[in-house]
Amino acid sequence: MTVTRRDFMKYTGVATLPLVTGTTFAQTAEFNMKFGCNLPATHPLSTSAMKMAEKIKTETKGRVNIQVFPYNQLGNDTDMLSQLRSGALDFMTLSPLILGSLVPLAQINGVGFAFKDYKQVWAAMDGDLGAFVRRQIAATGTIFAFDKIWDNGYRQITNSVRPIEKPEDLKGVKLRTPPGPIWVSLFKDLGASPTPLNFAEVYSALLSKVVDGQENPLAIISTAKLYEVQKYCSLTNHMWDGYWFMGNKKIFEGMPQDLQAIITRNVAEAAALQRAEVYKLNESLANDLKAKGMAFNNGNTDAFREKLRQSGFYADWKKKFGDEAWTLLEKYTGKLS
């Protein structure tokens, strides 16, 4: 699906969006680079990336000019990943679960109801589990991930059929999921009818009733204005999701080391700030979305976990990921299966 300018303005709530940041030195930069993401320009990931690009431009004295393209301007996630691998795109952010189509082990943070809180998340993703995943990404030979993963948040379920409190409530619900195998597996085992779609298609699919619902953190539900086309928001916290900030390996390693160091440091600093902004936004959005007409309820975590145990979800994914990866996951989450 192609996102028109009218659609773009509708979703982001802005009349005009500068496609390029850091243009002061654009004509004289040694390295004119592109960064793409799938989120609206108002989302903390996009705004943090724009601030980061400006800092990099300043600190490199204009030698590096990074253009920021939010909200699928360079194509959907699949398109941008292909561009990143070929070198047509220098940097992008991507959910580990979507990256799973290329790097299967990257999906491991998306195991349903695995992380109980952010303390577990950051211990794992900044620790041995994250390092393990980054090695798998680097093994592709074409792309790599910077050390600090960016935050997306705990994912919640919205739909226009009914509140989702327990697994039985998902029966027959056509639920949009991103195009990642673990999402389809999770919601199939929970009784829903998962329908994989790229994020660029979500609003129109909900509007036209192609799907009944979707699942995303509150920050995305808000910034993408999904409350306009959804009635119920069920706080299930069914998985934590983030964004690996990735680069093209050949292009990045071809840069002078001093510039590599500046970019690397700024990506890490921006990740820390973005994490704080997303957490604060997600914590404050429930009341705002209620005021916009959404009905909220809490999900029964224990019931969902038990359903996944009974379905064999944990056992199946332990087998797929292998003992080494699963042991690293349970080092932080405790026993799952």
C-alpha cells in the first residue's frame, strides 16, 4: 500500500513535514546518509532520531548529514530492510520480531508474556541476551545493530468487537499483526485469527473492517490516531517490543573511525533519551485515549500464560530458538515453559 500525502498528514497531524533534517551542511557533507523508520513524525523515536541527526551534524562539523525519513516515506519495513542490506539505505530502526524473517533468533524478546517489567527487559537487552542477538544480526554480513536497543513498549490489544480479558475473548477476532512469525504463532495459539500486515496498511485496514483489531504500544495507538477506528483497548502487556537501530555494515565501516565513534555515541545517547520518553508517554496515555472515546480493561495475564503453556507455545519456541538462546532468555525472565 502506498501512503499518500493526504494520508500522511492525517496520521501525523502535521500539515507540512520536512523530509530532511540537518540540511545546513547538506551540500558540503562528506557523507550524506539516510535513516528510515515506520513511525509517525510525532512519535518519540522519530523526534529522537531528528535530534540525534542534528547533534551528529554539529559534532562532525557538517561532515555527516543524516536525512530522517519517518513513517514509511522510503517504503514499508520489508522494503527498507532490503534497501539497508543493499546499501541504498544507511540506517533504519526495525522491530526484532519483523527482523525475524531474516534473523530468526532476533525474535526472542517477543516470546509472549516473557518479561514481567522493564527491569527485566533492560537487564536482558543491554546484557547477554541483547549481545547474543546482535551477533546473529552481524552474522548476516551486510547489516549490524548498535548496542542500545530503542524502546517501543509493552504491546496492548485494540479492537472494535469486545473487550479482551481472557484468551476466549480472542476467538474469531481478525487481528492485524506485523509480518513476523512469532506474532502469528502467539495469537493463533491464543485463539485469534492473525492477519499479518505492514504498519503502513493498519489504519486503512481498520477503517475498512478488513481486520477487527490490532496490537501495539499505547504510544503508537495515539500517534497513529488508531483511536479513531478502534473502540476497545485491552491492557494485556502480551509482549515487550523494541527497535534495533541498524546500519549497513560496509558503508559504516568505510567511514573514518572518528566519525564512526561520534555516530555510535550519539545513537546510544539518543536511545537512552528515547526510552525515557516512550516510557513516560505510555504511562500517561490511558487517560488521554479514554477521553478520545476508547474503553479500557485489564487482561488476565495468568490465564493467557496458562493458555500458551497448554498450547505448547513455549515448548515449540524453545525448540526453534535452541537451548543456548532459551537459557539466556530465562536467565532474565525465570522459567517460562
